[in-house]
Amino acid sequence: MYGRGRRRGGSPAPTKGGGRGRGRGAPFPSPMASSEADSISSVSQLGGEMERLSVQTEPPAPTQAPAAIPAPQQQKQQQQQLVPASSVKFAQRPDHGTVGSRCLIRANHFLVELADRDLHHYDVSITPEVASRGVNRAIMRELLASNSTHFQSRKPAYDGRKGFYTAGPLTFTSKDFVVTLVDKDDQGSVRKERKFKVTIRLASKTDLYHLKEFLQGRQRGAPHDTIQVLDVVLRESPSNNCTIVGRSFFTAGLGGQNEIGNGIECWKGFYQSLRPTQMGMSLNIDVSVAAFYEPILAVDFVAKLLNLGDPIRAATRPLSDSDRAKLKKALRGVRVKVTHGEEKRYKITGISASATNQLRFAAEDGKQKSVVQYFLEKYNIRLRFASWPALQSGNDSRPIFLPMECCKIIEGQRYSKKLNEKQVTALLREACRRPVEREHSIEQIVHFNDVAQDDLAKEFGVSVKKELTCIDARVLPPPVLKYHDLGKARTVRPRVGQWNMINAKLFNGATVNFWMCVNFSSLGEQMAASFCRALVGMCNNKGMVINPAPVFPIRSGHPNQLEKTLAEVHSMCNNERKQLQILIIILPDVSGSYGTIKRVCETELGIVSQCCQPKQARKCSPQYLENVALKINVKAGGRNTVLEDALNRRIPLLSDTPTIIFGADVTHPQPGEDSSPSIAAIVASMDWPEVTTYRGLVSAQKHRQEIIQDCAGMIRELMIAFRRTTNQKPSRIIFYRDGVSEGQFSQVLLYEMDAIRKACASLEPNYLPPVTFIVVQKRHHTRLFATNPNQTDKSGNILPGTVVDTKICHPSEHDFYLCSHAGIQAGALSCVV
């Protein structure tokens, strides 16, 4: 993967709340021996590379120890006294790297050339306030069309909210306008008009001087206002012609609408972002995919959603309560147009409680009339789906009922609810294209946009090259892996990110005395037993020591009783006073149970589990058994391999002094899940100098909160575990943080660096090991393509180990792109560090 990030290290943290904590726990093990103290003393004066990687806050306070971890009530008070995020200064780039063999690659960054313009920012206020960007844009389009004399020949750019930009001044500094907008989605036969008061007021002026200084590295802070203006200019045209999803644009003009199941289809679009880079301003363009409702009749959507087959055949069967609930959830908020009479559009708020043939309303003569009778008399339509409920628009007090067969879903509506497993698989299949195909699609998007023909871009003096950026990259040499000396292959050097350990034995094979197998599949007892024997044999052959006899014979369980069966197995082993070291689980034939099994085993019963696919258990191939054996060994406390340079203490800034490496991330619920908590996880290395074994902690926190709330308590617990395992105190901390967007860099650094400092201070007074904080990003849109087909892996991706720190990287801050492994399938990502 290649990704992106920032580094921070060495400096004390600012004052900030440190998370809710886990209590003080056990005291930090005994004070350091004098040799350890001398080691930390020498490390505290690190120069060279570590000093260049540091990110400091102002003002630093190197002699003042951070306060202890605060109580939960104290944190709220401290959070109101935070150091402003603007005080964070990220690490500056020390120099460009030199290690590795050179290669030429292309990136989906397109050079943006800028002519000198006086940029004017006007603030827009619309009364009454409108939440929809689309409606705001419609208001401003109408304003410009009906008041052209006030804007002369200016072509303004509008962000859909408050920002209104021009390349040069307007004839006024502040002016009020009244705009009349026709509501095209109104439900009445006569279109309703809405009036809005629009105030346009000059907010600021800027030019390109500070942007050019920043791009040349002569100015530290990025002129975000100027970059924002240019970004809005380049997004104006697609914003008016495409469906907007986040920073991506989707339109039928790009083609590629493919069904992914249950009435949902995949649309191809493009992501676009203007970025400051070493080569100048760059437009990052990438392929995007998103799920949309199919523009089909509502009855066809119902048939696909509920898997009813032919809707005509299913028309006479009433929908069950569960079907109605599923349908209501799927269609709430969807816009439809009627196919009878005058075309009108409605927003669905629900479905009727009764079937369509039971719905009645008061006619113009005051008499009650059925919906079925009304459509027959008014439109000569005999409703065939009268046993199904009707779609409901409006509110409950004045509902509007629409027969499903007379409604069609309007094209271009994003499906934002949770996708099922089948839909996710289909969506990923569309997203994962071979690099050559992806590069070609990006070139098509550039020609589709055709900025050269964009009048607004010309107005602001913006032009975009149509060629991908060529970059001189480097391919780092792969590390040598060390295995056990009893194997034929004691060391292995990976080739193109892959290696074979058929002749190698595990560096440290674990011992497993108590294990058991539970079979939730249709696999026969004898076949399951044969699989277990083969798996145990492979583990022992690779260097583990596993008892050939399980604690109890293989237990068969019904897929509908997962939790009950696992609890019974746990109870059986406890009664025998034989604590399971590993539980082998053959999964059910139907997918979807893995998450439940892991939740029960890991969070409720405290069982280490190894899940196996039933189809693989049937095949029992040596390659699959070997892969599972590697997983079991690690889970049982063994080590599969270590880096030879780590054993020989040749890794810079790691092997010279006891170092602990953390990895942290927060996993958020999928779109459509509004109440599920986010899960924070932190892992830490538990050995040194090998840095091969890890221990992890997880913690639930507020929905979609990115900052790790319990960061200080989790770090404290892991550092205590490191000391107990290695009998050494960490003299250096390296903290890898995943999942942080650029807009959150400063706040995450402020909070979590402070949490690290507070965790250290709570263990021992004046304990201040240097910290390197590294943010890694995988969810970016930079894609790297090989120019030489002989310098790719088998999927056509760039070689693993490829690193980029020029041209498309930040003008002055220390970041780089790294492709750290081979792509199993097409389109492997790099991470930005």
C-alpha cells in the first residue's frame, strides 16, 4: 500500500486532556538500572535524523514534566484550555532520499498553471436559509441571469454555501437582491414560487503572491483561502453538471452503470482535488465508484429488493411485516416521478399501513372513494399491485398515497444506506481495475472535464495539463527474513514482495497443549477430524509443538446457535481446568457469521480462535494449511520470522536503544449505521530488538469520533506490559497513527501526543522518552503507474518498496508515498507517510 503522513517527535506535548483512562493499574516496574538511565540520557540528545523529524508546538517546555493522567471530570475543563491547532508545526523535509534503485513512474497528478489575477472573495447570505447546496446554486444561477448588469462580464465561482469568488472587483461592495425561484418539484398543478433575499458582501481580497512563496518553500503556512478559491473554480463546472458525493462527481455521461443487486447499481465517477506540491499546484484526479438507486419502476425495485422474482407473479401476494419494514427503510427519502397524467415529483416519506386496495380518500363531492376506483375512473388504469402497500409522500396528517406501479425512481440518487455483503463485493469488483485500465479511465476523465474549454477557468487564469506527471522514484531493497536454524532455508530475501518458506521453519514455534475444534459447517465428522490432523501435522512440521489430541472430540454446532455452542465449549474446558489456548472453528457454509464468532470469543469468553473456511477444510491443501499454521503460531505466542537486521541490531533509530512501536486506528461504522460506536484499537510491540510480537487493546467510544478517547490509559497499559515482557523500559516511542484526514492532523496530534506524555508521566516522574508520531494515510487518491512493464509485479502494479518523495509531495513538510507490499489484486494502494 502507498500512503501519506506526517511525523512528530522529541518535543513535549501541549496541555490537553488525555482520555478517560483505565485507572492507575499496577505501578510501573522498578526504577531503571544506571545503565538504562545512561541510555535514556544519551537518547535525549538525539541529533541528525531524529531531530529533523521532530514536530514541535510553541512554546516548547523541555524541562517540565507533563501532569498525571486527569480524572474524567478534569478532562472536560482541560479541553476548554487547549492549545490552538494552528500552533502545531509539522516536520520540515530534511532532504530527499537516496537509497534504492531508480525508476520512472507516472502519477495521476496534473500540473496546474496559474496566471496573475486579483481574487475577490464575497460572502453570500441567503434568507430564508437553505440547507441544500443544489438549491443554493439554483438561487445564484437565477440571480446572475436576472441581474447581469450588476456583474458586467464577470464569471463568478460559487461553492454552494457562503463563498462567492470573482477574478476582479464587482461594481459594488455590498448589495441585496431578491430572487424568485420556481419550485420544480412542487406537488400542485400550479408551480409555487419562492422568494429569497440574497446579500452579497465583499469579504476579502487576495492574490497569488503568498501561494507562490509557499510553493517555493519560502513561506511556511499554506494560504488556504487562495487554494480554496482555485479549488472552487475547478469544481464549478462539474458541480453544475454532475451528482456530487463528497469530493467526487458522478454522471451518466461517464458510463459504467452496473447492477450490484437488490435494485442498486454502481456508478463510475471521478474524484478531484487541488493540492500544493513541490512541482506547483496539482490537480489530483482519480476514478470513483458509488452506489445509486436504479431508475426503475417502484414495483420492479420492490421485486429486486425482496428477491420476489417476476413482479407480475408476485403481485397478488401481500407483503409480510418484515418485507414492509425493509421496504420502508430502503425507500424513505427517495424521490420518484409519477407515470400517469402530468409529470410530478414526490419525496417518499414511508409506505401505507394498509394495502392499496384498502385505501380510501374523500373525493371532491365529499364521498369516500377507493384509490383503485379513482385510478380506474380518472386515468383508465387498472391497478395490478393493489395487494401491495402504496408509497406515501407528505406527512401523516395529510398523506399523499401513490400506487407503486405508477411511480418511477428518479435517476441519480445515491444509495447511502448499508450495503450487504453481495453488494460490497460487486462494488469492489468495479473499483478494482488493473492499473493500465485505471490509468486509461483517468485520462478519459481529464478529456471529459476539458478544463481548456471551461470559460470560468479561463476567467481566473487557470489551465490544467492533460498529461500525467512523470516522477523519478526509488525502489528500496527488501529486508532479509530470518527463520529457525534447523530449517534448510535459514534466511530468505523476498522477491517482488513475495517469498516461499517451504524449506523454512518458524523462528519461534509456540507450544499448544490444549486445543479443540468446533464444526459449524455441513462437513462430516470424519472429514473435519482429518482436517484437524492435517493442520496439527503441518504446525508441528513447521516447528510448533502441538498436542495431537484435542481436549475434547470435535464438537458439531448448528449455525443458528453459535453463541450457545461456544459458551458450552468454554464451560466444558473450564470444568476440566484446561484453559483453551486455541479454538479451531470451521465456519458455517453460509457467510456472515465470522463477526459474531469473533465478538463472542474475543470479548465475552476470552478464547483465542482460528476460523477456517469449510471449502478449504474439504480441499485440505498444503498451502492453505501452512498459511493457517502461521496464524496459529502467532496467536499462540510464537514468532514466524524476524528481520535479520533487527537481530544484528542494524536498524537505524530502533536497534540502538529499547524502542516500543505503537500502531493505532479508529474504525467507524458503515454509512447507514447511525448509532453504533466507533472502535479504537492500539497495538504495541512486546519484544526488542526483534520488534516482532505485538499486543493489542480495543475500546468503544462515541459514534464517529476520530480522536482516541482512552489513548492515555491504553498506552500506559501497553508500556507496562512491554516492561514486564522485556525487563527493559522504552527509551524511545514510535507511534504510527492510521485513519486521520488532513483536516484532523493538528487536533489528533495535540490530543494524542499529550496522551502519550501523560501516560509516561503517570508511570514515573520525569519519564520523557522521545516520541516520533507518524500519520499514515491509505484512503487517499494518488495512484502510481509504472512506465516500464518490466518493472511491475504480476498484477501490473508498481514494485513493492517503491518510494516517492519528490514532485507530488508537500512543498516543504516531510511526507512521502510508499508502496510497502505487492498487490494481491489489481490497483494496490500506496500509503502516504
